[in-house]
Amino acid sequence: MAISAEQLKAALKKGGAKRLYYVTGNDEYLIEDCIKGIACVRYDFERLSFDAKELDVERLEECFFSAPLLNGRLIVVENFGAKALAEENSAVFGELLRDIPDYLTVVLVSYTEGKVSVSKQIEKLMALSSSEIVVAQKGDSRRMERVVAGMAEAEGASITGKASRLLLSMLGEQLSAVRMEIKKLAALSGYGTIEEEHVTRLTAKTTESSVFIMIGALERGNTAQALFTLRDMLDNRTDPLAITANMNTAFINLYRAKQAAKSGVKESGLFSLFDYRKNDRKVSIAVGKERSYTDDRLYGILEILYQLDIDLKSSPVDRALLLEQAVVEISAAGR
């Protein structure tokens, strides 16, 4: 019998963790929350991701049979639908799931549209191990949109359906967080109609501000605070690629400001050289900070960010872990 995402959360709190989970539903954010909840049972999990549509069987088997040197291992197999159970893959999973080692937890993920169902094949496969089937079904979206519309009205504004859905997709049903964002969005819209572009602009601005706070912590040598700020962004479902892009922009601006200073180019000259927006405060920030960085340190940081961008787009390793590792490396770079 399948349980809901809420029931999973309650079971995990009571210590009812399983070796194997099949998480299916039509809300990718709720599914990710389920995976994070499973991972949090043991904070020291190494998370490895696979795509069932393009399965690297050899690597998957290696992850099952090679015990990690430290901690445990969480294996997440996405897009685990009917295609993943076709013949050879069905046999592979059947063999692997029959006796899952103590150091592993396996999560099979299936994203669906519309009605959520669990096939007999899946039920049969799940019976091979200590398992749980979780249905992460989206709630009554119309009801939530009405709630958000009411929040906007209370602030003297209105909100379109598309803007409401975009905001909910980023914040889920965390109503306190939604209410805070609505207050900002109402002001941003001039207390008129909140559109999609307002939500997008506010998200981009918030990400930029948070990245500046994180970099400031790194400059003070406070790596713990930087990681806390990063985790806060990730918990608010900020796109890891957006975080990386803002970090990259900040350090490129520093590099440009440093080279300009060495060449005798003043701050005003940077605007014409690199086509910045008029009075863009990021230029002033970079000019004010460039002396605290050496060329070698900036080279090292930009190399870390370059590799991070590649890894985020191609590596199966958990994106949050990649970002945290990069922040630690940046903290150590050039010191």
C-alpha cells in the first residue's frame, strides 16, 4: 500500500526508514522534499544520481557493491517508469534490489502527469526488499491560488494565475514564506497586478543579494556563515545554476576591476569597456574590493567556478553537494 508524502515525513521522524523507496507523483518539488527527508535520516549520506532512461549499468552496479570509505550512500534513480523495467533493466534492478547492503538507501523516482498510479510490476519489484511506495501528489492547486490571491488583495494588489503558480512552484505550500514574498511583490508591482515578470525579477534580485552576502562571509573567513547562506538559498529552491551564475559574475567583475586598476583605468572607464548598465552598483562593489584579492587567487576562484558549472550540468553528484564543495574550495583558494 502506498503512503503520502506527509505520512513518509511522519514515519521518518519516528525512525521508520526503509532500504528502498519508490517515489512517484506530479509535483517535482514535493518529490525532491521526499528525497531530502529520506537523506536526512542519515546526514552523512553521499548522494548519487542516475537516469533510468540512459542507465549506466556498470556504474550502478559498482555503487551497489563498492562500500563507501566513510558514511553511507543514497542512490537516486530518476525517470523510473515502465521503460526502465523493460527486459534487461528489469533483470538488473531485480538482482540489485533483492539484497540491498546496509550502507545503501535506494530511491526510485517516477515523475507523472495527471493521475498517479503504481503498476503491478513496480509492486512486485518493491517486494524484493524492505521498501515503501510514496505518492507525492500535488494538492488542490486552485485552492492554493485562491489563498495567494487573498494575500495579494490584503496588500492592496492582485496577482495573475501564472504568477501565483510560479511563486507556488518555488515556495511550495510554505504559506509564511509565500506571504513575505507577496509583500515584496506587491510593492514591486506598485500595488497593481503582480505578473510573472515581477516574480522572476524578485527571485533574481534576491539571489544576487544572497550571493553577495555569501561572498562577504567568505572574505571575512567565515566559511560556516557562507555555507549557511548557501543552504538557505537552496532550501528556498533557488536554482543552483542561478547561484553559480551570480557567483561567476561577481568574481569576473572583481577580475575586471583589478585589471583596470593595474592599467590605470578609472571606475567610469569600466562602464564603457564592458557595457555595464549606468550606475550599476556591482561595478562600485568590485572596484572597492579588488585590492583584497591577488591575481592568483582570482584565477583560482574562476577556475573553481568554471569547473562547478561543468559539473552542475553533467555530473550525477547532488548539486547541493557540488555547490558546498565549491564554496569550501573558494574559501581556501589563495590563502
